[in-house]
Amino acid sequence: MVSGFHRRLIVFSGPPCSGKTALAERIAFRTGIRYFQMDAVRMRLIPDGRHDKDQRDIAYRAVHLMAETILLLDQSAILDATYGPAEHRRELEGIAERTRAQIFLIECRVSPETAVRRFEQRKPGHPAIDLTPQRVAEHVRDFPYSFEGLVVDTEASFESCLTQAEQYIIASRPIQARTWSRPPQTPTAKPEASQLRSPDSSHSPRRYVLGCQELEVFAVAGGVFRPNLGDNGFKVWPEPFDNAGHEFGEYF
């Protein structure tokens, strides 16, 4: 995977037990980008705390302070937290604006049943000690997905999820400013086959080769449809790629 990114906030978000930590740790290992997990920071700051909302807010602020410091050194950071509350999303968006950083958002999805099973299989000592099976299921059912970046269904194999995350970080654009903290939106419906056209208006899709990855792109009314990326295998972006495919290399 390509390393050496500058001023990127790579955010792994999602409910408890959705697989975000496993993906974030592997991406951090492969890239060498500094990695901050909110629950781990909370345990170090307040080891004998109540782990209530006030203490979670303290941990979020600590993670954001460290991330902002890293960005001001022209480096990148990987952040791992639920990011359910809009206030934490807004705070991170503000940091991105102040430091002129780009946010790449990876939202992890999972079923309540799988999340509870993963929770019950966790080894002792996990920092999220305030959770119970019931709370895990509730968090999964109620999580406010934004669908602004990449949504990964972690019911799939780990390697498949990792590949999707790597492709997104390397080959896609960051989320637009101040869109993540907006109220949750219904995901864009998958376009019908009759709506699909290639960027040059021919009947076949345009393919771009990036390293060992081959990405297939269709332009559609109002955006770009990529069958191999995004929520349930698709994502409609607000602006089409140009014919030269510059967007794939723009954010290296």
C-alpha cells in the first residue's frame, strides 16, 4: 500500500464490535501512519473512571489534540472511535479545516447478532468495559451512519474489508467539508443499468489501473457509480471523474 500521505485524517467509525479497530490497526501497520484509539486513550487518562459521557468527551478531545498536533507537522493520523455523536464529528471537521487536512471516512457496518457474538468473544482487558451485550446491540441498531465516505460491511472476510479500505484511501476523494456532522441521510439508491454511462458517454465503463488495482468507473446523472467500492458495493459521488481519471492520483 502507498505510504507517505500528508495531512490526512483517516477515520474508522462505527458501532462497538463492528471491526473498525482490526482494520485501523492493520492500515496503521502497513502505512506507518500514527494511530489513535479513543477507548485506549480513555483508559490511560482515566484508568479507574466511570467511563460515562463526560469521560468519553475528555478522551475524544485528547485524541483530537494529538491528531491536530500531528497534522501541523504535515503528517497524517488514523483515528479509531465510534464517532456516533455529531459533536465529535463537528470538532474533527473543524480541525481538518484549521489544518487544511483531508478526512477519509470509513464507516464499519455489522449486524446486531454478529456484534454481540464478537463482544462475547473478546479477551479480558478490552478498554470498552462499559459495554454489555444489550448495549452493543442497541448501539448497532441505532448507529447514525452518514454514508459520506466508504461503508464497509464487516460481515465479509477481513481481507475483503481491508482491500476495500485500502482502495478507498488510495484511489478516492476525501469527504466534503462539513458533510459528516449533518443529520443522517438515507443512502443513495443503486442506479438502474439504464442510467449507467461511461465518462466519455460510450456504452462501456472506463477502467483505471492503479498499481495492482483495477477500478471500474461509470458516470451517472449526478455522480459516479463504482460497483466495487462503497455501501453494499456501490457509491454515488456528487461529481464525475474527468476523462483522464485524475481524481485517482490527486490525493497521493
